[in-house]
Amino acid sequence: MPTYEKRSVLDTKSSDLFAWHTRPGAFERLAPPWEHIRVLSRYGGIADGGRVTMVIKRGPLTIRWEAVHRGLVEGLQFQDVQVSGPFKRWIHTHRFEPAGDDRATLVDHVDFALPFGLNSVAGGLARRQMDRTFTFRHRRIATDLARHREIGQARRLRLVLTGRAGFLLAQLAAFFSTGGHLVHVFPTAEDVRVGPSAAAWGPTAVPDFAALEQADAVVHVGLHALADLLLTLDERRSRARTVVALPTVASANQPSVSVERLQAAIDSTHRRVAVLLTPGLLSSAALLDGAVPPDALTPSVDGALVGLDDLIGATYYAVCDDAISGIRDVTIPRVGETAAVPREVARWTPEVRVMQLRVPEGAAAPPIAEDGFKALNPTIGATILAEIGWPDEAQRTK
């Protein structure tokens, strides 16, 4: 019976590791960024009987995969069992074992069989693919938990995420939710072409205004409606002390905003407002495919940009650090050796794209690194590798 197992010791309690996997957004954080995966349906979480159905696109092939959860032992393990999909058999056991001194061993054990009696060569290729996937997943879990521990310091916040619906809002929600924060998402309609207006920043369905009123902080994607968001918070008498604003995709229907207008909005409120600027967001091409307008994407990695994970990290840092107020730059410093893509990494650039973001022209702001934020991937080479899952071949050349 073919098997695969990946074990990692992490600096977290086994109960916290288990809890991370139970929260909304865990699937999105763990999905391999190089895979074209789309979830069709899911219900029941990781409890016995919970199901997830997804499609995976590989070249011209579209593979439908349905799995059911079973074998739940609270705080210790759960299983994903294939109902239908690419394998003849797939039983994936997630285990969370105490390792002493507030540490835990994360174990991913897979019993699998390939269809059509495929030979050992195919089995070896399957194990290599699983090794890349689970190496990425263990690294992602470790870094996410570390950021929640070091930046959030075990706080649990009520967060409202507002602004342009789409890729960035969904990624932020997944990160915050798996960290144990209570997250409410109020997206803006995709057909908002003019504005701003009081409704342009937020709810497209019936909003949960109680969540807005009781929020500790608001994260807003889209700069042009910042003033209207702040006005609405005042009208609703929201207790949110902090607002963090990010640029949205640079599409033709997005209004522009000036630095002067942003600063006027910041100066007009008693709330702490942090505006994070970067003109380019680098991420996996597979993640961005279909999630972002094609005219906003470029395969070039020239110019100012930041990786997705570090933009998420900087956002979390700005939410939690009460000393950060005003406009900050979150781009990777691109001078000297960090400006170019290293030769050993260049082969991976076809797997990434840069999403162009709408920022004020000529904006100059101090880097958030001066406030103490430490990027996980401070160079363009490290950022490219991180956003496509740190393939083994690239790791060996570093």
C-alpha cells in the first residue's frame, strides 16, 4: 500500500495547531499556489461527514475531486477521504501531536493508490508532487502561526473587511480568520464605476451593521472611498479605533485618488488611519488566473512591487501597531543586488504575475520597515520562490 508522510515540529501548542485547521480560510491558505483550484461546494467543516468538492485544472484537463471528512478526534486528528477524483484511493490523515515545551508535531500521512495500475515510476512522481505540496503547507502554517503569535500577540480582534470584492479581500479574510479573529466581509459591488458615494465602500447585500459598530478595526481595499468610509463609521458610531486602507486593482473603472485627498481624510478623523501603498502585487499566476482582470496583470517583475504574503503581513502589522499612522510604503527595496531576479530564480518567473494596483501618482512615503515590520521575503528572488511554493530545485540552489 503506497504511503507518504510529512512531519514538522512547530513552535505552537498542538491545540492551537488543530484550531487553525478548523477555521474558515484554512483551505485557501493551504491550497498549493501553483495549482489552478476552484472550490465548487463545501459544508460541515472538518467534522465527520463534512464535504468539499473542487475542480483542478492541469493544462487541457479539468479534474473534479470530491472528499469527505471523517476520523475526527478533537484536538488530535481528522481525515480527508476521496469520494471521487484522480486517485484510486486517497486517505489523508492530519495529526497534531504534542512535542513538549509548547511545541507540536504536524503530521500529514497519506495512504494512496494510483488508477489504472500505474507503475512505480508514476508513484514516485506522485510522491514528489506531494512532497512539494506538503513542504509548502507546513511552511505556510508555521509562518502564519508565527505572525499571529509575534504580531497579534494572541489577541482576538473583531475585524471588518470592506472594499472592492475580489482576490485581495478574499486572501486577507482567509489569513485573519485562520488566526482566530472574528471576520466580517462587506464587499463592494464589482460594477461600481462612479463614486465615491456613501454606499461605494461597502455592503452589496444586507449589511451586518452591528459588526461594523462593534469592530476593533476596519481593513479597506480601495483608496478613493476612504473619506466616505470614515464618515460612515462616524455615522454608525463605530467603536473601531483603527482603519487600514490598501490600493485595489488598477482597472479602467476605478477612480483615482491624490495623496492630498488621502492625507485630508487621515487628518479629518479621530481614528488611527494607516494607508499602505504599493503599485504592484506579486503572486502565483495560478492564484490570480480568473480572479483579476487580465488587463491588470503583467508577467514582468520589473519595478516596485511586494509579494502577497508580505502585503498581508504588513496589513496585520498596521492593524496591531498603534504607533503606525499615515501613509506607508510596503514595496520591496529594489537597489543593488536586490533589484534584479537572480539567475537561478529566473526560470520560475513564468509562474508569477504582478497585479497592478491603483496608487496616487508620485506618492512618496516612508517604508513600513522603519516602523519595525520585518518582511518574510525581503528580496525579489525570495518573493518569487515564496509565492510559487518554494520548489525543491530552487531551494537547493540558494
